[in-house]
Amino acid sequence: MIKRNRNLASWSSALFVAAGLTACAAPPAQDAAPGMIVKFRDDSKRETLLAQLAKRYRVQLGEGRQLALGSWVYPVAGEGRDAFVAALLRTPEVEYAEWDGAAARR
């Protein structure tokens, strides 16, 4: 019985390590796009404005994730990324927009 438990523990450990290595080896595709942090003065206009500008500058926005103090981070892909962020900065509804420093350091 003791030998059986040791074998089970060894297999469990190996499976745990393999699962961890697999998770580390294949990052989600969404993480490949640089993240843009944006904060709106009126959050109710966020989705509409982002969709309009993304279409105009031909960028693809990933799913947004809310951060602290009302800001959001979005993965942004496409050649018009910099023009897209510049347009956000010129929009009165936007308090600030910048590239995520953590994404830039990767």
C-alpha cells in the first residue's frame, strides 16, 4: 500500500509540473499585442468611441480589462496603433491614453 501511494505521488507531481510547463510555454495570443491603457471622463461612451476609432484607424482591439481607478487596458493590433492612440488623446472624452509599460518591456 505504501509503494502504491508513492507511485501515485510521483505521477501527481509529474502531472503538476507538466501542466505548469505547458501553461508557461504557450502564452495567449492576446498577450502578443501591446496593451493600451485608457481612462475616459465618461465611461458610458467608452465602447462606442473605441469602436469608431478602431474602425477608422484599422486596428483590432482585444477584450478590455478594467484596472484600478476606472482605467481600462486593451490589447491593440494593427499598423495604425500609434495613430489610434494619438486620436484618443485628442478626444475630449479621454482623460489619458498610453501604452502599457509592462507590455512595452516584454
